[in-house]
Amino acid sequence: MDAGEGRPARLRAAAYRLGAKLGESRGQALPVAIAALAAGALLIVPLLSGASTDSLATAQVGRRAWERYSMDAGIEWSGWRLMADPRLTTDTSFNTTVLQPFPPGPNGLPFPTTELRFIPGAGATETQTPAWQGGGGQGGNGNGGNDQCYMFSASDAGTLSARVTVDSGQVWMALLAAGAACVEPAGLQPLPGASPYGADFALPAAGTYQLLIGVDSATSGSISLSVPAATYEARSSVGSRNVVARIVAGYSGVRVASWQLN
């Protein structure tokens, strides 16, 4: 037999040996595959459970963030309403009526329940600085100079503190009703001391008043008024949570004095 005649026999023998090896390999791979599937099951279940927990936590954080955003919007709306009218209400109980109509809620959801109440006697103040007026005036009571009246509005009862700085001479001051003539009251005396001059006046109620300022020789000056300002509490609620803010509202602006999340 030559080399060509022996080649088919050798190929058949090699194929037999390869088949035997593959059979042995299949028998060994089956336990390995089963173990891998079991390990996968042990890992996948906790991973899916953890993913579900994370998803729920993310949704909870999202809800809390929306609630806070919504309640903040309610407080901001209260501030806008008070900017339009610092004497919005004198009701000392929480109510929603004075803040209505409400704007659309954030993200298309209902506007939060938002209430407002007045806090009497809180003692808040605001600063007003009327522009100095020169020339003219009545010059009453023999001061030989000029009287000017400066209109101002107070959003609460309390004490008006006035501070006037002039370049020379004496200063007379008096508190007048809004509709009164700009004339010094009889017997009004000049303020003691030197510039800057200060005086306090009791305001019996919120409203508009005039501050008469008379001078004898001054040609320029400046005025700073500390005016009583109204204090309110705004409460905005979503579900069982709420934000309560204390807001000071005056004619020069609105400020938040405190802010608490409950």
C-alpha cells in the first residue's frame, strides 16, 4: 500500500478521536453552565430589587422637590400680592380669600393651598427717603424761611422716626394729616441741637400722612424716615407639609423675615 491509499484511513481515525474528545467536553461543560446560571440568578434578583428601591427613592425625592417648589411658589405669590398692596388685610386668622385669584399651578398642577394673616404690633419698619424740596413753602411762625410738606404712607400703626440733615440753620418738624394745609401748627418750636436733627411721631393707624419740615437758612438737605411696616404670615401647604414665612410689607418694598419648612 502506498502513501495515497493510507490517507483515508488516517483521516477516519483522526475524526473518531476528535468526536470522542468533544463528547468528553460536553459532559464536563454541562455542570459549569448550570453553576453559571445559578450564580446569575443569585446576582440578578438583588440587582433588580436594588434598582426597584432606587427607582422608588428617586420618585420620592422628585415628589418632595415638587412639593417644595409648589409651596415656595405660594409664598412668592403672597409677596407679589403684598407688593401691590402692603395693607392687604387686617384679618389675624389665616385665610385664602385675600390672595385670590391664584395663578395657574406649577407644571400644570393645582396651585397650593396658600393663606395669609396679619400680625398686629410686630414692630417692623421700613425706610423711606423723600427727595429734598427747596424753595417755596409757607415760612410760618416767623422762622423767616421755608416750610415743605412730604407725603408718606405707613402700612401699620406705630412710631415714625424722622432724621433731617441740612447744610445750615434750624429745623422745624410737625406731623400733619394727609389733607391738611402745609402750615406749621401754632407754637411749633425748632428742634434742639444741630444737624442732623431727629424727631419721633406716633402714627395712630396705617394710612397716608404729611411730614412738615421748616428751615430758616438751609439751602440743601436730606430726609430719612423710619416708617411702621405691616407684618404678615403666609402659609402654603401641599398634603401634610407646609411652609410658613413671615413677611414685612411696606411702601418701599417687601422682605421675608423668616422661612420655615414643616
